[in-house]
Amino acid sequence: MSAQLSAQEIRIVLIGKTGVGKSATGNTILGRDHFHKAASSKSVTKQCSLATTVFDGLTITVVDTPGWCDTELSEAELTEATVKCIDMSYPGPHVFLFILAIGNRFTNEEKQTVQQLQEIFGEGATRYTLILFTKGDALEDTTFEDYLREATADLKALIDKCGGRCHVFNNKDRSYLQVSKLLKKIQNMVQDNGGGCYTNSTYQLLEQYKRRETELQRKAEAASREMRAREAEFQRLINLMQQEQQRLSLRETQLHEQMTKNNLIMVTMLEHMQIERHEWRQEEERTQKALHAQAAEHQKLMELERQKQREEQLKHQQYMEKEKLKRKNEASHHSQRMETERQRFEREKQEISKTILQLEQQKQRREAETQEWLRENIRKKKNCIIS
């Protein structure tokens, strides 16, 4: 099966036995040292690794895989690496580059690698497989065509199974020309296969999972936006209440200043009255007999004035007490409203957090189910091939 994709993109999956130059080939294609390589019989690549470059306007994605026939990797590690390879090459590779080394014997382990490729990706994967021979410099005076004619029957059968598609590489020479020729062969193979990448039920299931994951992410983001909007509204209400409290505080300050001003006026008046009283007493001493009746009348008037002032002061104090009690009641009412709004926001925030948690749990369950399904599907395919 194939999926039609952009002609400006090529995804390459490197497969092969440890030590044949998979990582070096990937570095040659990338034009830089990205994948770690070592001259050893032990696998350097334990996990799938991905790198990208641009070559003549083409976006080239290279996925380096561990040696599937390496005995030091457990079945669980191989399964995990396979799942990661499928995810990295989504929605499907354009080519499986099966790496062999010139001068090395074609082993049973490498035959097993071809079988594992078919078990994991299906029988149709060989139509998207190109055999790449490394150590091209070892040919010396022998042509690549002569080397293939002298190959073993098993190797010739493998080349035939892959449609005769093969290429030779010299990783010591990172020239533009040999990479360009390889990409040209890959493009021709892609065109022969309908112009698209390779895909099967595994990639299709992964696509469905990614769509569900995107939907869950969208819902989570929408819930997060709603929560932020509610927080902003709650903050707006808090700001309004704070502004109201500031207005009441300002009003209280103004009333206090007014009361202080009135008290000052009253004190000034009392002082003035005391001065006048003293003057009146002096005048009374000078004119005791002549002005006795007038002084008594004046004293009476003064007492009445003081009584009137005391009554006015009492009324003013009562008014101030009422105003203070009114402000206290208003402040208590605003505090109750603020607490009620805060409790309502907390309940809504908890409900939204619970919804987000449920969405995250649902996402984790789907991821676990997908991983389990992939592992079970791979085991079933392996059992089917073995049978």
C-alpha cells in the first residue's frame, strides 16, 4: 500500500546488521556526522535515531535503526525500537535501505533481517526496499556489476526479491554526486510504486491515534482557555471590589477630615467665646452696678448658646456614628459578595481541573492501548510467519 505525499520529501529507514555501516551511510546522506558509529561487532545504535537535511530542495529524513538480528538486544528492546521506528517514519517511509558491506559474507542473520522487515511492515515492504552496498572502495579494479554477477545465490535471490534495486556507496567519499545518484534511484522507485510512501495497517492505526491525540489536545487547550477566561473575569470582579473599597475608604477619609475641620471650627469658636467672656467679665468689673442686669442677660444668652452648640455637636456625633455603621455594613456586604464569588470560582476551577485530568487520563489510556496493540500485532505477525 502507498500513501500519496509531497514530492519535496523523502523518508529513509536504514536497516541492516551491526558493523556494515548503517550509521556511516546515514551521515554520508546527511552530509554531516550525526549518527554515532564505531568499528565494533557490538551494536552502537540501541534506539532509533532521526535526523533531517535538505538536499537540492528535497527534505531528507533519515531514521537509523538498531541491528534487528543483534543478539545483545532483548525482544522487549527490539519491540520498543520497532514501535519508535514506526512513529519516526510516520506516515510511512519512501524507502528501506538494506545495508550490506562489500567483502562481507551474506549471513543467515541478514536473511533473518529481511524476514523481520516483512513481519513488521508486511510483504509489500520489499517493493520499497533498495539494497545499498557500503565499502565501495574495496572493489578496487572490479566493477560493481562484476561483483554482483559473482555473488552467492542467496544474495542474488534477495536482489531479485527487491526488484533488482541496488546501489554502491563509499562512505569515505562524501561527495555530492554519489548521494545525488542514490536519491535519484529512490525517486525512480517511488514513482514506480505510484509516487507515494509505503504504508500499512500499522501506520493507518498510528494516523488514527494521532488524530485522536490532536482532538484531545484541542479539547484540553479549549478547557485551559476557558479556565483562563474565568480567572480573568474573577480578577476583574476582584478589581471592581477593590476599587469600591478604595472609594469607600476615600469617602471615610473625607468624612473624617470634615469632622476634624468642624471640630477645629468649634474649638476656635469656644476660644473666641472664652476671650469674649473674659472681656465681658472685665467690663462687668468696671461697671458692676450699672451693667449688672445686662451682664446677667448676657450670661443667660451664653448658656443658651453653649447648650445649642452641645446639641449640635451631639447631633453631629450621632450622624458620624450612623455613617460609620453604614460604611461598616457596606464593607461587610462587599466582603460577603467577594467570598461568594471566590468560592464559586474555586468550584468551577476544580471542575475544569477535573475535566483536564480526565482528558489526560483518557490520553494516557489510549497511548497504553495503542502501544499494547502494536506489540500484540507484531507478536501475532511473528507467530504467523513462524507458523
